[in-house]
Amino acid sequence: MVYIYELSKENLKLAKTEVLTLTKAKKSKLKKNLLFTSAYHYPERLAYTKAVYKFLGTNINKIKWQKYYKDSFCVRVQGANERELAEKIWNKLKNPIVNLKNPKTQFNLLSKKYFGLLIYKNQDDYEKRKTKNRPESHPSSLHPKLAKAMINLTGAIKSSIILDPFCGSGGLLIEAGLMGMKIEGSDLDRNMVNRAKINLKHYKIKAKVEQKDALTITRKYKYVVTDLPYGKSTKVTNIKSLVKEFLDNIKANVIVLGLPDFIKLPKNKYKVESYFKHYLHKSLSKKIYLLKWNTSPHQTS
């Protein structure tokens, strides 16, 4: 079976990598914003995937529509006559029932060419979890959608331990906790630690959060996900030095690291597996690095 992942156009590279990391697909093909692969795992975790479909084919006359039909159906089309196509599929079904509001079966025509059976639609309301809607808001907190994707880039499964050593008000911890992971967070600023605890309690998420200097962590973790603090809303004065010292000290199998775009990743003991640039607003983009343990130092931008 081939599946079609309809990716968000916000950041196709990030969306594709997120899917391939979670599904562990070895082969895939990207056509515009449609990712074709034979793997299907954890669709509910995907942040930058809008929907997932079973790929039915490209020829309306060769598809066995009755095989996929259940109880009622509707047809959704991008850039074509929806009613005309629905009538053609209607004629190929036995005793069909149309239900436009809540169909048991939804057939989609994607990119005017690919027929798909909808099997998952992303209905996560990220706006409800934005920092302004939390008990303790903070301007430097990541958008929940991006935070969720960063967690997914690790490939961590449910019950894995995720560490955020610069947890701030807890944005990354919230997303990891909602996915059922065991979360640990720390921050040098006691006020931020208290904020994170309040926010996590609001979402009924259990977590170990403490005041701690990230540069003193000695324990090795499998997964570390963090967005380094910067700007007027934080107490960091030299982020370049902080990034260098942090990567020299921290021990992890996988690190997903967020940096402002004006900071260059220094030489370190990790290998850059993937790199993404994510637009935030007209004056700032974010660099996101997927790093894996490597004994050979390297340089990247």
C-alpha cells in the first residue's frame, strides 16, 4: 500500500523529514507538497502534515471504488469540478449515499491527478496552546507546532525521556508531555522554572523541572531538544559562547537544537544529520539542527 502525506507548505523540508523520521520510511517521493511512501506510523504526532491518504491511483476507471466505500461518501477536489467527479464515482458504487458533512468515506483528488482515500486529518488546534493562552506566557516561547515538530525530529517513541536544558516557560516540554513522553527540564532562571511548572500543571503533565545550569549537566541522555535563549526577553548576554560551551559539555545520542539565524554553529562533537531554516517574521528566522553523536569535529553554518 502506498500512502500520500499532504504536507504543509510552510516548510516542506521540515515536514518531509518529520514524516520520514517517524515512519522510518526508506523510500519516498515528493511531488510538490505530496509525499508518497509505503510507511504509515504515528500520524497523530505529525505537526506539518495536513492529512494522510491511501493512494488509489490516477485513472478513475481503473480504481475499485466499491472496495473502499463504507456507508456514505463525499468527494473533495483541489482545482477541479467537485460535483462532476462525484457523479462519476457515484455511478461506480452500489446504492451510494452522499454525506457532505460527516461522511464515512472521503475520496480526494490531489493535484488534479492523484486519487486518495482520506484516513487521517490533522485537527490539532495549536492556537489554543500558544504562549498567550497559557497561565504563564513568555515572548520567547516557540510556537507549539514548531515545538512539536522538533520533538518528532528525534524519532523518540512514547515513554522516551526528553531533556530540555533551557526549558524557559516549558513550550517544548508541553508538546513532549502531550505525546506521552517522560520529560525533564531545567533552566538557570528560577522564575522561568516556576513558570514552566505552572504551565505543565495547567496541561496536567507530570515532569521533573529544576533550576540548573545547562553547562553542568553530566548525565548522558538519549534525546535532548532545546531552543537556546536569546534577545531582550532573556538574561543571556553572549549566546555564541553559550552554544559552544553547551555543545562541548552535553552528552546525548540525538540533539535537536534551535538557534537564531545570526548564530553560526561552532565546531563540536556532533554530526549534522539535517538542517532547516524556519521563517518566524521579517526580522528573524530560526535555524534548527538535527545533531547526532560523532567523534569527528566538524564545522557548519
